[in-house]
Amino acid sequence: MSDKIILIDTNILFNILNRFRNRESLSKYELSKIIKTDKLFKNNVGRIKIPDVVINEFYANFFNTMNILGSRKKFLKENDYRVWMNLQYSAWSQIVAFVMTNKVGSVKFDSFKFYGYNLFALATSITEYEIPKKLIDELSTISAKDDYANVKSGKLFDGMDSIILSYIFIYSLENSGKKVEFVTGDNYFKLGGNYFIKNKLPVMKNFKYPTNLKIRGL
Amino acid sequence: MDMKIIIDSSILGDVFFNKKSKKLDYFFKNNRNNIILPDFILSELHSNIFHKKIDFDNYNQWFKLRWSAYEKLLFFLSINNVEIIYMDLNSEMLKIFNIANAISSMDKKISLFIKENEGKLKYNYFKNASVFKFFNYTSSIMFSYVILYSLSNPDSEVVFLVRHHILKKLENYFIENKIKMVGLDNFIWPDNLKVKLLSDF
């Protein structure tokens, strides 16, 4: 198992984006994430891949949620949108350039074989499963500073997370000859996902967890 | 031509959080045997119910309460003969993220949509929001799922029931104008799909 594939989470794409923001406007925490992201890409040229499901989550956040500037009563005009979208595109192009320079590949869902597993049914089962007390205790001990959003909103695998988790499970099963690492900036996702893998929680009948997958933080 | 109605997770959220109106009750009763619940929408609903606003300090009690409300929802769906369907992993269905990515990156078409609807897109559509949302969160995947379902069931009239006026308008705009999908040369829009609101029934 010499080859290693590194898949990245959506928050890593946002870290890349922050590289191009004015450094003075960034907090120390954000700066440290940028440095760690740079290091990840520098040390793993040719190994990193972005899943299409992650691209989708990024697009949904970045191109489809438009902050309304100025007056709250302002109507949305076509011109406002064009200007805003051009700004978003120019920021996105910086990510694309960064990704290409670091020889990052992509993973396509339509190349999956699945072995009879249904991605969405697996995601449904994961989110339906009662979280074990031990995991709840572990999640509660994570520094509130690091995962403020999770603590405040009480989230674990919300939104796309359960789909992303199922996606990387199935991807790892299909690449069982290789070591797969999923890198995320979300400590709750890391802790929760690894707990499911390590304890082989019986979320779905006959589901076999991959043995070659590790979820790690930056 | 029989009719299949796919309900958005926000509609189910109303049932779960006990916000359902008489109109919604009437809708479910009136459309018995026609309503389907795809696995993707169920998975979105689950993450909203069981993985948001978790009370980590009293998780057991919190989970039991949610679970009992969820069972009520399942009971409501079952007495109204709502069928849960699982994704058929044929080659067409596997394009789901390709289509979703094409939809969520389609700036020129959204721009045209805004141009045609300027003035109608008043801020009061989003009374308490500070953002305009298009295909955010899982909307593009949900829409792709519905498109693919309609293509695989050409003999049925498929209705996607959504909660937000803007989403109905935007999705119908895409369908009616048969918007060209960037990067998907062979993509064909279904002729049997309509997006509706509860008030349209």
C-alpha cells in the first residue's frame, strides 16, 4: 500500500481562497490554516484530488449565496449580480490556478462502481444512527474556539457532510489497494468520521467499512 | 399519464416541526399514491433533523424527542401512502454531480433570469434574510435528482413541489428555456417536469 491519495474537504478550498485576501484582514487562526494548507499542497504534489461532491458544496456556497450589500430594501438588479459574479469568478480562478500549479486531480462520481451500496441510502443511515455516548463526550471536549460554528449550531454531519462521508467511504472501498486520506478543517467531522470507521458502527446492514481510510485535520 | 410528485425536504420539515397547515394535510390526502420521497431528499431531511442544533449536553433526551417526532412524520407519510424510492444506479443517474455542478455554476442564465424578473425580485421574498440564494446548499443536487428521475420516467408527469417562490421560478426558467448545460453536450431536458408550489394545487 505505497500509493496515497489525499481527498480534500470544502473548507480547504476556502483556505486557498483566503491566501489571496489581504493578510491584514485575516485572524491568526485563519493565517495558520493558510500556512497549513500551503504545506499540505507543497508536500503532496500529484497526490491530492478534489471530489466532485466537494466542488458542488463549494459552488453552492460561493456562487449561489449572494450577500446583499447596502440598503436592505435594495432590489436585486441584473447588473449587481454581474459585478458580484465577476468578482466571485476572479476569486475562483485564483483557486483553479493554485490547484493546477500543484497538480491536483479530480474524482468523478460517475466512475464509481459502488459494490451494491447506495450513496444516499448510506448517508441517510449515517444520519439516522444514534451517536454513541462516548463520541458525544469526545465532541464536547473539543476546544470551543477551534469549532465555534459546530458548538454554536450543534452540528455534526449536517448539510452535505453525510453525503461527503458516504462518498469517501465508497471511494476508499474502490481504491482498497491504496491508502486514502481525507483532509478537513472541521474537527467534528474528523472525530465523528474516524469514530464510525474505528468502531465499525453498524449503520447499514452488510456495510463493510474501508480499512484504508483515515480522516485527518490540516 | 400518471403523476408523480416529488416533495422537497423543506415541505417535510414543516410536517416534522409540526408547522403543517390544513392546506398541506389536504394536499397529502388528495394526492395519495402519487407522492414519492427519493432517498436523496430523505438523507437531507435526516441531516436537518438529527445533525443540526444537537444538544450535546443532553443528547440522549434530545435524540429520543427527535426520534419520536420523526416516527410521527413516518406515520404521517405512511398513512398518506408516500413511497420512498432508492436511487437506481444506472449510468444516467451517476451523472448527478456533473449536472448539479453545471447548474450551480451557470452565471449567465441566472443573470438573464434576473434581468427578465427585475422588479419582481423584491427583497420581501426574503424578509428576514441578508442574502439572495439561488442553488445553494443541496438545491442543485436535488434539482438534478428530479431531472434525472423525470428522464428515467418519461411516461409520468413529474411535479417537484418546492416551498420557495424564487426556486420555483428559477427552476421552471431553466426547464422551459432548456438551458444549455456547460460541459454536458448530450444533456436533454425532460418535457414531463414542472416545479410547483403548494398554492398551485
